[in-house]
Amino acid sequence: MADAPVLVLAATGGQGRAVTDALLRRQARIRALVRDPDRQAARELAERGVEVVAGSLSDRDSLAAAMRGVASVFAFTTPFEAGVEAEVGQGRAILSSATRERVPHLVFSSVAGADQESGVPHFESKARIEADLASGDVPYTILGPTYFFDNALGGEERVLRGFLDLPLPPDRPLQQLARADLGAFAAEVMLDPAPYLGQRIELASDAPTPAHMAASLSKALGREVRQTQVPLATIGNPDMHAMWTFLNGPGYRVDIPALHDAHPEIRWTRFADWADRTWAGVR
């Protein structure tokens, strides 16, 4: 299937876009599944030479049509629109469609820690999807991203006012990942799947403490950003409360030096460098 395209699901989302960008840099032939091909982000992909098709992560017919004749699929599921059971349903629809179309390789973006019995609902839903993959017939690779650098952007207004709000002690390292690094790694796996078949690989770019994150943001912005430790008790969302309880407890367990040594082809991003690129000049 040397001339077959690779398929990226949810290609205009954060992870899908990072994977698509990395594949485009490697001049891969790409098919992208999006909910609305008329949206600006989808039109931009088409202008860059991506074959854009309409579909949904829960619609098996549209998934199967998009998967027809592809060499590899990047799959992502989310519980944050309709809940964890809907996410498991997405995973099963993706796997069913991949089985139906005899997809040669499926790359599933799960989450680091999903194999730790974390008690985090959106980790455990992904663990259920991983179990379905492992017991199925589709050749697969599972990627487990840690906390993304740009999750800090969720508090952009607070950062710009000089505060980084995190429910962690200032000296507690938090393993994190640049989306660009996820994209580069996923592209490598999709275009050369043989070394990665059947593997589960957790990914982290860096492990800054909140104090280090605040210092990096201060440098990038040119003014002080102070970390404030948000009390866990104030986090009302049960899923987020469980996640931060996990991150204050056992947390992610990526062997970052070993990962980076094993994959020098990835230009792993330090948080400080990401902050400089992302926040420099923002006032």
C-alpha cells in the first residue's frame, strides 16, 4: 500500500491538527475526517493538499468509508462532549470500522496513566478502548500522551494577569507534552509502523514544576507570573478532581530520558522553549 493515504480522525482538533501538520511536513498523502468540511479549519487543510472527508467518530458508516484503502489511521476519542460512555462508543465504532475495512494499522491516542487503575473517569474510558484494541484483530499502536503544555492556555487571562493556577505544590514535577511532539511521534509511527506494532508508548517532552512553569512564562511575557496552588477541594468537576488527585499522587510514570534517548529523531520540546515561542510578544 505504498501509494495509499494515511487517515487522521478529528483532524481539525488539537491532536489531529498536530498529527496532520507533522505528516504534511513529511510529504505524506493524507486523508482527514472532519465533522464539517465547510469550516475554515477544514478548508485550510484542503488548500494544503489534504483530502477532506465528512464524518463522525460515532458514525460507523462514515468511519468505514474514510478508512477504505488507507495504510494507517490516527484515532482520537473524547469524553468531554457527551461523557465517558459516549467516548467508549466512539472507540468501539472506530475499531469496528477498522476491522470491517481491514485497516493495516491503527494508532490510538489514549492517555498516559490509563494502565494504572487511576480512578480518573476519562483515563478509565480510554483503558477500556485499549483493552478492546488489544483483544481485536486490527494491528495497533497505542500512544499515551501526558498533560499538554497548552493546557495552560485554558487559563490565559489569568496568566496574562500574572497568575498560573495549578492544583499542585510549586516543587511537584508535572510530566507534560508538546502537541507538536505528539504529532511528530505519531507521524513516525504511521509512516513506519513495523517497529511499533502492538506497543503502548507513553509520551512526555519535559517535567517542569509549577514554579519552573511560572518562571518560564514570566521570562516569555517579560513580567512576573506567580504560581498559585489551587486547593483540590475547590475543583468541582469530578473527573478533573480525580485527575488532579492522581497527579498529586502516583502521577505519570514516563521514563523521559529513556524515551528521548530511544527516539532522537523527535525534536523534544522543553517547556521553557515552548513558552518562549507561544507567549513571547503577548501583552
